[in-house]
Amino acid sequence: MDNMVYNFSAGPAMLPVEVMQQAQAEFRNFNGLGVSVMELSHRSSDFIAVATQAEQDLRDLMQIPDNYKVLFLQGGGRGQFAALAFNLMGKNAKADYIVTGQWSKSAIAEAEKVGTVRVLDGFGEAELTGEEQGPRPLAKEWDLDPTAAFVHYCINETVDGVEYPFVPKTGDVPLIADMSSTILSRPIDVTQFGLIYAGAQKNIGPSGLAVVIVREDLLDQACPQTPIIMDYAALAKADSMLNTPPTYAWYLAGLVFKWLKRQGGLTVMGERNKAKADLLYNYVDASNFYRNNVHTEARSWMNIPFQLQDESLNDAFLAQAKAAGLVALKGHRLVGGMRASVYNAMPIEGVQALVDFMDKFAKQHA
Ligand code: PLP
């Protein structure tokens, strides 16, 4: 295999092997300049060409219309929890937040510093399965405030393994999406969103970088206290170069975008990601040794938590998986068990290797 190990980390996560090899090959001598991209001035024409191309490739991949700005910023996903509240709650300081897990919950605390937040349960009624209640499906309707500045949700909950297979309908209220752990994993219709943001460290590139895609008409409602380094309008005006941007991360993101184009774009990635997720969920569902507790309609294609029925085997599972070249499978501390993050860079061979290992382990301990 091209990969030294299969890395199932939730983030920072595996990048495509070809991207890593290209970065390594041009590390000290970019484009014959005799310097690394990391050593180029962000004001140089060489770096501006890198930055502009990366933005264009992202626009092509996601079919981002011209009335949206694309920003390459610092501070990761969490930085945007604060930035979006500062930028969008200046005229109308109230917003609706739909909660489906750890990350949508975390975003609320930042918005509450700026305005009034209404918290909406993202799940509907659980089905009754015999004597027990089954997992809860995603709600499709909410009691939304038509006068709110925006509705915020997290498309894919990295910790909980919950992903929306549909875009919530919010009428005229702009929809804001935390897309950190699912951006670029399948096609989406950007026009349904007022603002999309993503920390880069899953499907884009190195941690610390964040990408923001924002509709231009939303750039006029920032709070006066908005720090300039978070001010979308000022950042857009400066082409994300208000201060020194994370240049090397931006360059690596550009290599990932080119790689995605070579793969055939987001339709192809969506097909691949569905096939990977189906392979693992089908195995887990058919097994009585492992289980996944997420409603089948809300299961993430990117982060797949699973539990061993006998939790006392967790340490042995992780140790033997590591010895088999399958690393970073430990679940998040809040959920426990295991989690396989299978972002774009994870080939189906990696998921097959995991399923083969899980089956062998189950038979050994049956
Ligand atoms: N949102 C989601 C869905 C995430 O998975 C993460 C981090 O994993 C964040 C936000 C926070 O990102 P960061 O650590 O870059 O601030």
C-alpha cells in the first residue's frame, strides 16, 4: 500500500499520499525559486498565484457563485464560532442554534457573548422498538424565529457521527453551516447557505486554517466591536491578506483541491465516500460483536463511531489494530468506544482493511 499506516484520526487527519509527496518534492525549492513556499512573502506574485489558484479551484469544485466571497483565515473552526457571531449579529442580535451534538453545542457559547441565542433540539421523536426506544432521527422542522439574524447548524458532528443528508429549510433567515468535517466530501448546493465555514484539518489541509464562504449581502451587519482580524468585510476587501495569512497551509489546501479535481470532483468523492461508509456500517449492523447507535438516516459518512459489545476488550482492540497498521481508532472521550474517521484521503482499501481486522478480532474473542 502507498500509505505507511491507515490513519483514522478525526483531525488533524490523513491527507492524500500524492499531496504529501508533492509537498515533500517541492518543499525547499518551489517552482525552481530556490525557496520554500513557507519562505515566500505573502505579497509576492509567486504566493499570490498560489492563493488565487487555490481559491479558483475551490470555487470550481463547490460551484461557488460569484456573489459569495471565499476567505482563507486563521483560528480554525472555533475561531469562526466567534467570528460569525460578531459579523452577523450587529443589526439584529439574536440567532437560532440547532443542536445535534458536541460541536453545535460548543458554537453556542461564543454566540451568547454577542447576542441572544435560542437553542433548538435537532432531533425528532425516537421510534419505539419493542420495549426500548431506538436512536432518534433528525428533526426536519423547527420552531424557527423568522426575525432571527441566522440559523446555525453543524452538518456533520465529528464526535457523535451524526450527519445531515438534507439541508434544513429556514425560509428567508440565512442558514449558517459548520461544515468542518464534511466539506468537499460530496456535492452541496452553496446557494442554500448564507455562510459556510470549515476548519481545514479534515478534508482541506493543515489545522489552524479555516475556510469561510459567505454571501456578499451578509457583509454589512458586523458588530462595531468586531476585531479587525475577524471582520469578514475587511478580510474580503484585503483578499484574506489583512495580516500575514497561514501561507503554507493555504498552499497545501491548494494541492488538496487540485488532487480532488484529478479524482473527478465532488460527485466522484461522494460516490467513494458512500461506498466506504456502507462497507463499514453494513459490517457493524450485521455483527453482534459491534454496534453503532446513530439513527440510520443520520449516520455520518465521515466519522463512524462504533462500540464493542464487551467494552473490556477496548484496549486489546486498539493495541492489535495499531499493530495491524490501523491507527487513531479510539473514540472521543465523550462518546467512548471506537471511531473511524474516513475522510476523502482514506482509500476504500483502508476501510476494507479495518473491516477485515474487526472480523478477525471478533472471531478471536467470540
Ligand atoms: N467544528 C467541527 C465540526 C469540528 O469537528 C471541529 C474540530 O474538530 C471544530 C468545529 C473546531 O475546529 P478547530 O479545532 O479548528 O477550532
